Amino acid sequence: YRSDRAIERIVAIPRHDRASIRSIQLDSKILRARAVLPHILGELVRDAELSEIERKALVELREWDRFADPDSVGALLFYSVYRASIVGALESKVSDPVLHVFLRQRYSTNVVDLWFEDAHHIVWDDFSTEEKEDRGAVVRKAFRDVVTNLRRELGNDVGAWRWGAYHFLHPRHLFGGRSILGFLNLPKIELSGGLDSVWKAHFNLGAAEESFRVVAGPAFRFVADLSSLEDAEFGIDTGESGWPLSPHYGDMYEAWRQGKRVPMHYDWERIRRESRAHLKLVSAE
């Protein structure tokens, strides 16, 4: 999905510049929704017993523009129902440890997406009952459970539900796990993107808690016009220094979140002229 979306953006215009490449790098459209969401919606629109808040959630899901921005209600509903449907399909067949290992494996979703294409795939049947369940039974239950949980956690206003409330990055220093050293960690920030958007913002579907917390993504972004290399620019997700007391420990963090970049000069005379400090390495001998 990620490469397909990148290609879509590349071939959309005849000629690119630095601005268009920046835009592609920040693209958060979820092509998985193009493949999976019609099957989910097809099951939900046939449910005549939806409550008022469930109907409002369904409207948000149907009108979702497929972009996973922090303010998106649709992205939150899509990924939540997607995950809940997988759990619902597998929980009667495998143990919890096996289920979470499967979900944590980054390419398990490629298999899962094929399940959604077949309404009567064996995976949808609950082996603990005498009835033979199908995709609709699992998806509808997943949707109801998701709406119930989100209502409890975010309130009754469906339009105020946000992807960013669950999809966030919180970098931790190696020693930051201890509360007394929590100041070493960078602040928690909401992020755009999803599993396979161009703006990669991967999360661990196998996590029992904080299932959409970002665990991997574009630590480094770089844009260069090879006809004018001096105008190249880059950004990294934290800062140039790994030392927490350095002013450069997290000075690119917010700019990275916003998709901003800083100059990467190649002209040494300009670098010497504009530098604010020098790092001098001295031999211990």
C-alpha cells in the first residue's frame, strides 16, 4: 500500500520540485482502507439495529477521506474496527499469547486483508458455538464494541473523537523508564499516518494496551535538488545529540512532527561562516 501510494503521488504531476517531494513524504492516505473498508461498510449498512451513536459513527466512517491525520474520526474508527475484527475472528481459535504474537508480526495484516475479501472464510466462524458465523457477525460485533469503548473513553460527541488521542509517539530514553528519570524522555506528541501510509507511523496491533502507539517511522527525512545541492534540507525525529542535557537533544522534535526541515549545506565556506559553535576532538595522548 505504501509504495502504491507513493507511485500515485509521483505520477500525478509531470514534474516535481522540493515542495512536491516534501508533500509526498508527509502523505497520510491509507490505501488499506480502499481494499478493506468497503467490506466493513457493506456489513454495517445492513445492520438495522444500530443505536443512534452507532449510526453517527457509521456516518463518520462512510464519509472518511482515507487520510489518517490526528483529528480524523474515520481513521480512529477504521483501525479500531479492523483490529477488533481480527481479535474477534481469532480469539476462539488460538491462545492470547499466540494471538498477540500474530498481531505483532508486521506482515500478518497482509494475510488478514485477504480474509476480509471472503465473507465466509473459515476464520470468521466461532468454533465455540454451534452456529456458523460469517464476516458480518464478527464485524458488526467489533463495531459495537469499538463504539462502546470510544464512547466511554472520549464521550458522546462522535465528531470530537480523534485518531491522535490514541495514535501518538512518546520517545523514551534508555533510562527514562524509571519515574525518577522521566525528565529524560521527550514529550508525547500526536502523529499522522498509519501502518502503510507514506508517512509511516507503525504501531503494534498485538499490544493489549496502547495498540496504536507509534513504534516505528521516518526517523530521517531528506530532500535534495541535485541541480542545486546547496539547497538540500533534512529533518530527524529528535535532535543531533543523544545527551539529554544538550540543547540539541530534542531541538528538531516539533519541527519533525510538523514536517519541517533545516538546511543541509555543502559549501564549507558558508558552513564556517554561519556556524554557531565548533566541536573539537582532541586526542587523549
